[in-house]
Amino acid sequence: MKVIAAIDSFKGSLTSLEAGEAARQGILRVYPNAQVSVRPLADGGEGTVNALTLGMGGRIEKATVTGPLGKPVECAYGILGDGSTAVLEMSGAAGITLVSADERNPMNTTTYGVGEVIRDAIAKGCRRFIVGIGGSATNDGGIGMLQALGYGMLNENGEQVSFGAKGLGELRTITDDSVLPELRECSFRVACDVTNPLCGEHGASAVYGPQKGATPAMISQMDQWLSAYANLISSKKHPRADKNQAGTGAAGGLGFAFLTFTNAVLESGIRIVLEETHLEDDIKDADLIVTGEGRLDAQTVMGKAPVGVAQIAKKYGKPVIAFSGSATSDAGACNNAGIDAFFPILQDVVTLEEAMDLETAARNLADTAEQVFRLVKKFAREFT
């Protein structure tokens, strides 16, 4: 039997590879001679750096960069085995989890550190980038990142504008004479699973500003500034500057900055991961596919990693089993999306902290996989 185990991380507990290895151990108790291949899985959000880097023979690098509030933070990113592809999550340099609840204020938070991570990777030979932009603390339209890459985001006195969204209010001129030369050699696959435009009632400020600490007055002001920023950009010099394009409002306008000023495409996170890992090549030759994530629910079918795996499997008529830490009452939607059966792994009534303990979760996943594959083995005998 050939099994592919491609399981997304159980957030706060098992990484993708740890979850896959736990499932592998359970399967081997039943089928000792089975070929069980553990493949990395992520959806472009938290855990993508570790899943892709460690799962594809790469290495983790660390860079000390400017955090969202201007203080130094250490950001981990990956360089894949080819030596030229970097994987990073903007949240590692400018994420909302780096800002305490009482300090959240998008007027002040910057994406400057994201640009510094890119510079660090470029200095180490990278020219291809896979970038997850979820979980941001910012609403600066990506001007902080652009400043770090050498763009002049200048005020009326010809000086670099302030960090944060308030810098957009100061912005009068954009220059590119000091841009990092290597940037023109770089390409970016940006994991973006939202469709918000840059401005308006569905834009970055209105939809995501409140969770970043914005008041209604701030939201109105930032929206106007983002619109003025987009209008300031020369369409002749930057023909892709379209503030109405889907995804430009992602990460407080970082999606807009990537599309406008770099050689970037905005894509589904799971699509990027599946293509980069060439998972389809493994799936088409397998007998059974195992996937899963920390919690299965109706949202899983909305572009989440397990369903991405299941959709590929169904192209080749492969059965799909999923494991999860928990499953909500509406998780049945997953069955209609290609997951033939799913199994929550919780073995007893415990606290959330106990359930998420690394050793406990790995043991529960292995034990559940064992029991499920005992059933698989039983029915394989009965019907063959």
C-alpha cells in the first residue's frame, strides 16, 4: 500500500510534518510494509515557512529587522534546497501578534521589516520569493516595505515619510533612483486568499482596520490616504497600479504594493504550496490520501489546504481520509468537497491546553490513524 500523508499544521500544537509523521506511525502499526510518504502542507498562512522549508530540504534563516512598531524583531524565513527560492511570512516581521492589544494602531505600524527580510534573502542569493501576507498589523499600503527596498516615499520636504499609515498622509512624491538593483531580477508568488480592493467599503481600511486598532475616524482617513497614494502613482511607469483589483487590499494594502512595484502575482495560498511541492505527482501514484488540519469546519471548504489536497486526489479517483483536532457540526461540508471521511483525534475529555500538548496530540493522532486503518484493512479483506 502506498499512502501520501499531507496534513496541515494543528495550530499551536503539531507542525505539518509532525502531524504527517504521527499519522505515518499509526498506519505502520497496521501495515508495516506500507510506503507512507509524509509531504509538507500549508495554505500560505502561519506555518508555511516551516512546512515548505523543512519539507523541501531547505534551511531556516533568521534576520533581525524593524518590527511593526519600529523596534527590532527576529524574523525567521526559509531558503529552499535550490538556494534561490525564499519563503517568508509577512507576519514574522509585521504581524499583529507582534503588537500587544493596547498598542495596536495602524497609524503607526509599518511593513518596513518585510522589505528588510527580502533584502536579506536577496543578499543570500534568492531571486524567487513565496510570500504569505496574512496576519498583518499594518495599513500602510506597503510603503514601509518599499522604503526598505530603496523606494523614496517622500514628503513635501523631500524626506522619507513616517512609518505607518500616517506616512501615507505625508506622501507627496515617489522616487525609484535608489531601488535595490537586484529587485528587477526577482519574482514573487504572493499567497493571497482575500479579494478586497485597496479602498472603499470593502477595502483594506474598512474591513480589516478595526481588528488592527483603527477607530471609525482613522478608517475614513486611511481610506482617503490609500486612494490618494494609488492616484499618485504614474500609470505609465507602473501600469499594474489598479486600486480596484481583487486582493490589493490584502495586508493593509501590501498586496497593492507587491503588484504595483514588483514582479508579483497574487495567488491562492494552497495553490502555491501544492504546485511548489509537486504534490500532485505523488498523489496520482498513491492508493490512499491522508490529510487534515487542526479544526475541520464549513470554512475548510473555502480554499483551505485539506480540500485542496482532496480536489487533486479526486482527479485520480483516490480515497481521502482526514484527521483533525476537532470537527464542528457543519464539518460535513468537507464530505461534499472530496474528503470521504474525517476523524477527530480527541481520545478523552481534557482541557484545550492538554489536548494541544505536542506529545498528547501526536499520540492521539497516531492512535486514531491506527484504528481507522484497522478498519481499512478489515474491509479490504472483506471485499476483495
